[in-house]
Amino acid sequence: MFAKSWRFILPVLFIASCGDKTEVKVADVKPMLSKEEAGKPVTGDWLVYHELSDPEQLNPLTSSDAVSSEIGGFMFEALLTRDPRTLEIKPYIAEARPEISQDKLTYTFKIRKDARFQDGRPLTGEDVLFSVKAVKCPFVNAPFLRVYFNSLVDAELLDPYTIRFITKEPYFRNESVLGGITLLPRHHYDPANLLQRVTVKALAQDPAKLPPEAKQFGENFNKNYNRNPLGSGPYKFNGWKTGSELELIRHRDYWGNGKEGIDQPRLDRLKFRFVNNMDAALNRMKSGSLDYIEALQPVQAVRGTSSNRFNQEFRKYEYYSPSYTYLGWNNEHPIFRDKKVRQAMTYFTDRKLIVKSVLFGLGEVVDSHIYLFRPEYDKSLVGYPYDPLKASALLAEAGWKDTDGDGVLDKMIDGKKTPLRFEIKVNSGNALRKSVALVLLDELKKHGIAASVRELDWTIFLNDVKNHTFDAVVLGWGMPTDEPDAYQVWHSSQAANKGSNAISYKNSRVDEILETYRREFDAHKRVEMYKEFQQILHEEQPYTFLFVRKQVSVVHRRFQDVEIFPAGLRPIDWWVPARNQKFASALTPQ
């Protein structure tokens, strides 16, 4: 459930090691051609890209899953981006970084005049203003995104290519948030111009006072733009066969062609093939029907990809990905309302064994949602060890015992006898997450706890998560390596309206910290706030934090300029020398 797009400024991810310095390891096998032999980049060929599941949808504002973000990164752009190596903010659709008022409440962007959408229409301030309105519209299903724009109270066009944003309070990430808005063509996503009379100022106030056009727009936007995306990026949507594949084609008339500082697409087609069984995916790669698997299963990385033949054709890239996997407990569930139960579940979880046996050592146990090498990370945290005796003692303290001799602990909750029985949901095809759940289940059975695992198709699974219809889940989030802002996931307000606080965690002190933190520009004070925040989460264990995984990606050797950046691999940079192109005779995309 974490965004992993390489393009946008908001969801930047870092690739880092478990040691004191960044480590990148590339399998020590010679490339098909040296850089000198390959020559200058040329266009042509396809990249056949593996994904575990279909995207939730292709509406860039209402989709919240990683696959949607990955695909959307090739089609949509923003005012600002980040340098892929330094992660410094730099202009993209904007001519320059914004002019910021001294009180840090006003941000003025000038928009470049040569940008165009994929249908040839110019990208102007009207489209930027519309994109802001779409995000702020309370009837658009984007609570996870809208939360970052809480401080934005108005926006106005000063001229057709200049827009000014006005905020009600300082927010230390306002430049990257406002500059990271996904830019949408108004004529495509609001052809009736329903939001023309609705101001950003009105959208920031009471939804009940909005004109009916705002609700009409929201309903239309949520329903009718999930499979027909249109952006200004270098690749265009070219079809989607549900459960099979989705195709993007290079936009030959891309406005950024040949322009300095703009990504230059070389591959003619990007085919995303959906294979929700990793063994099947690896077999398809070996047979030639996949070029790129972003994350092998650990057993595949260790045992299934070491032959000489495989390494002559493919190259492996290993790096620690700043994302974490966790067990999320539904804090509104009668069983998990009690923090002693949640603490016990963490003591029951042998996290070191999971890293050793499930990840084959390709990972590291974590105790926080903050990236390990950020100054905000609280190094004084003492991780919960694997301690079944301590876990059982906590359950006994909480009143759990087997009163009827059926082998399952029980307790009276809300006047009802409740067995300690629950279900852990995982998305189908993710063998790693299922294995994590099964390791815990084996332990729980020994201590009078009846738990089960249920696999669900990704779309159904994600819907259950958003609607809080689960007891427990195994999921993952990104760990930002720039200044974190955890409001989206941990503030109590985000437990409503399908927000990202799916476990319904609510703590008034945490809310206060998250709110104050956003207004604080002193980095040292923010560090202290987040240390207290982590101590609270550590005590209450709304999640059982599991591990950071060492990711192993595989790419066919014919692709050049494959490089590990701080935010991971960037397929937008890849190209294939003419002599090695597999699909050299394919028709040029129109």
C-alpha cells in the first residue's frame, strides 16, 4: 500500500543498507555490452514488466496502491520533481522552484509554456488550478492524498501561466506537497467544467455549503476515469486486459523530447504483465516472456537464479528498500482494543526467525515506521524479543483463560463470551506475507489462540482494508528518507472515510504531536517530537513492526543504463542497442 513511483515528489523512497552507510550490490557478471560498445541511447524495443496484480485503477487521485502509482509515474507529471541522485527538489512543469513569501504562507509557481498533454492540448494554469480543486474536493475519493493539503485554503491564477497558492498555516513540506500535485487536463477530467464556479477557498470549507456541481463532479470523477488516463508524461495508455496485461506506448510527440532536465523515454512499449504467483513469474522470465521482476521472493534470489545460464541472460540488483512490512491489528476489534493483547502478539512473533527462514537473511527486524538512518529514528527503542512466556503472562493479566476446556482462551467482552480467535488477511500471490502469517499461527496454536490465514485477490483485499473489515492484516508501507510526515497513517482523523489509518488507531497525544510537528520548521524540535511519538507507538503496539527487506530485482541484460538510485531502479532511463533489440521489427507506436 505504499506509493513507489520514481517520478513524483511526494512519495520519494530511498534505497539504503542495514549498516552505517548505503550499500548497493550488483551481481558480479559482465553485461551483454560494455557502455562503450553500446554507444549512444537509441529508441526502440519493449520492456515486459512483471506485476503481482492489476492496479486498483488508473485514476491518479483515487488510487492508493503501489501498482497504480508505478504505472501512473510514466503518464503523469507535476510542477516539481527530485533529482534522482541527490533527491534535491528541482522544477519540472514549473519553470523554477516557487517564490515563497517570508511568512511561508504563499507559494507562487510559474508554469513553462511548452508543456502539452498527450492529446496535444497545452498544459496551462487552468489545468493546474483544476488539479488542485480535484484534490481538495471532499467528494473525490482521495482522503489519503487530501490530508497533505489541509493547510491549503486558496489558489488563484495571476495570469494563464502563473498560479499562487495560499495556506492558512506554515507546513514545513508545503513546497514539495504543492509542487507534487499530479497535473490533470481539465478538458478530459471535467469536460462539463463543473468546478469552474467552485473556488479552492470554498472547497477548503464546509462541504455542506458547496454547490451541487461539486458533488456531481466528485461522483463523475470517481466513477468514470479509472481506465482512461490522460496526462502529460512520456507514455500513453494503450489498453488493459484485466488479469493479463496493461500496455503503455511511447508518446512520439512528447513535449519534453530532447529538453534538458526532462526524462527522455527510449523504449517503444511498456507491457505490465500480471502474474500473481512468483514461481510462475520466474518461469515466465526464464522462458523469455518477462524482462523485469522488481522483487524476487527470497528463496528465488538465493536458490532459483544462480545458474550460469540465468546470469548470462539476466542481471540481479540487490539493495535494502526503505519500506517495512507489518502486522496490523484492528484496534476497534473487541480482541485488539486491549494493548496488552497487541503487545502479546508481538512477543509471540519470532521476527528474527522470520528474517532468517522466510527472508533467507535478506532483511532486518525494525521497531518503527521511521527510516533507520533518519535523525527522527529513536535509537533508544528496545525491540520486543520473541518471548512466548511473557506473551502468555500478558494475556493472563488481561483476563484471558480457557474457561470451557476447549483449548482456546476466552474472555467476557462487552457482556459476551469471546474466544481468542481471529483471522489474518493477506493478498493472494504474496507468498512472503502468507509465510509471515503462518509462522505466527504455528506459535499461537501452542498457547490456546485460534488464528487462521485468508488470502484475497488484491482489489478485494484492499477494499477490506479501506473499509476496516478485517481482524488483522499483513501489509507494507514506504519509509520516506526525507523528512517524514506520518499524519496520513497515524492521525485519528484518517481512520474515517477510507483513510490510511485502516487499523483505527486513536491517541490524543499522538494527534497533538502530528499536528504540531507539521507547523514546526526547526528540525531539531521535530526530531524530539517524533521520538516521543515512537515511544507511544512502541508502548501501544498498534502494529507489530516486522522487517525491512533486502530487495533483489532482475533485469534482462540487453537493457542499458540500469542503475540503482536512492529511490530505486528507473526504467524510464533504460534503452536497448539496436543490435540487441528483441522487438526491433515491431511497428512504431502512434
